[in-house]
Amino acid sequence: MFKLICGLGNSDIENIKALVKLYAKAGAWMFDVSPFALAALNEAIKEENLNPLDFKYCVSIPVEGDIHGKKAKILPNKCKKCSKCVKKCPQNAIKDFVVDENRCIGCSICKKVCSHGAVKLFDKTDYFNELKNILKSNLKLDCIELHASIGDKNQILKKLKKICKKFKGEISLCISRKYFSTQEALSIIKKAQEIAKDNSTFYIQADGNSMNGANAQLTSTIECAAFALALKEGGIDEKTIILSGGVNEYTKKLCRELSLSPLAIAFGTYARKSVLNIIPHEAQQVAKRLVENTLEVDNEYS
């Protein structure tokens, strides 16, 4: 199945609605948005006169320190206006050397390409408060995903307990091998499964090379597939695993070669960049091809 990640840090409402409409009509299964964008997701599906029950709505919450919850800021006193950051930003979030926080997804590419130390990353800390507001509303919400790309397993499990206490729907844990070995990740997952035992469903999002799918290279997607395979070999049901992080056109090919049949492949940067700056008709065709190519993996191993 095809999951669209609109970007945890992405609060550009018009951009999100346009992406949702494109990929909903193309056959996407789940949409993953910031809690600040859940209302926009609900509106986009209604505006296209589509059945909300045909899709899963997910909001992502970062553990403090997770890259997905960070924002970039350009320091005027250090910026030399070389424009490297402007050219490399995958979200077009930098204008006149100022970062638009609504578009910034915390990928840190701008920081990496800046040779003057003019870019600073900081944590946006109000995601959980917005989640509380959502849970008091009538907005459709099927799944909450916790992004756990930090090295503190106790903090991860503590935050997960807090979420599961307030929400009994579907839970997804997005975890990588950046800070943990495979065995450590498996241990955390098993503890997380126990915490979420009263929730309707539990997914594991095997995060590889986060926010690097736009590179469209095999090296970008190897880690998420390898991690998913390691989880499968460690006893995790592959039908609960979602691949993410560096996902691109090579991901489904790797799944075939590894005889790996995950629940879904979650496209983020690659899906967003694929339909950027092209006319609506062509964008719809691109979205449809991407979704259909992903579904071929399901069909081959079903």
C-alpha cells in the first residue's frame, strides 16, 4: 500500500491540500501530516467529494530532539547570501534568506550546505499540545505516529505511554538504526507493542535515510529495506512494517529482490518533489504511476 508523508514539519496548508488531493485520486492508502495540518487533510478529502472512510488519516508527533520536529533558522549576522541553501532546500522554504517555518521540515540540508555556519536548527515543541486539541475535536483521526529518532529509549517509551493513554486508535512507531542496533530496536519495539496492546493496531515504520528520497538513488533507500528485513528476521510480522526514509523508485525493486512484503511504503520527499512545478494534469499522472508502481509490490507477494 502507498502512504503519503506530507512532512511532520510542513504546515503549508495549500501545499498539503494539493498533495492530498493528487494522491487521494491516485489511490493512496494513508496520509501522514503534522497535527497542525489535520484539519486541512480532512478538508481536502471532502472538497474532492471522496469517501473519508477509504483513507487512513495519521498525525505525527516527534520525541523532543527528533530531526522531524526541528526547524531551521538563518542567522543574518553570519549569512553571506551565497544562495546554496535556497537552491538545495527541497521544500522551497527559503526566501530572501529567511526560512518559512510552515514549509520547513527540518531536513538540515541547508545547514549541511552552508559553509559559513549561518544555519541553526531548533526544536519546535508544541506538537503534543496541538494533539491534545485534536483529540477534543471531531476531526477524523485514525492513527498517531511517534517519531523516535533519538538515542533515549526511556523517553521514547514514556512519550508513547502518554499517547496511548489518551488515544486508543492505531499507533505507529517510527524508529531507525541511527541510534540503536537491530537488537536494541527490536527490544524497544516489543516494549512498545506491550504499551500499545489496548490500541486497535500497531505499526512499525522502519525509517532508513530520513528525508533523502529526493536523491532518487539506490543508496538512499537501501537502509530502510535492510532494516525492515532485519525486523522481519527478528520476528516482526512484515505486514505491520511500513518502509520510510529515503524511499524512492528503487524501494519496490529492493522489496522484490529481498522477498519483502511490507504493509506499505511511505513516500515523503520523493513523492512531493515528483509533482513539484508541473501542470496539474501531468502531476496527476505522475502521482498515479507512483502509487500503481508501489501497489505492484503488494500484488506480487499477496
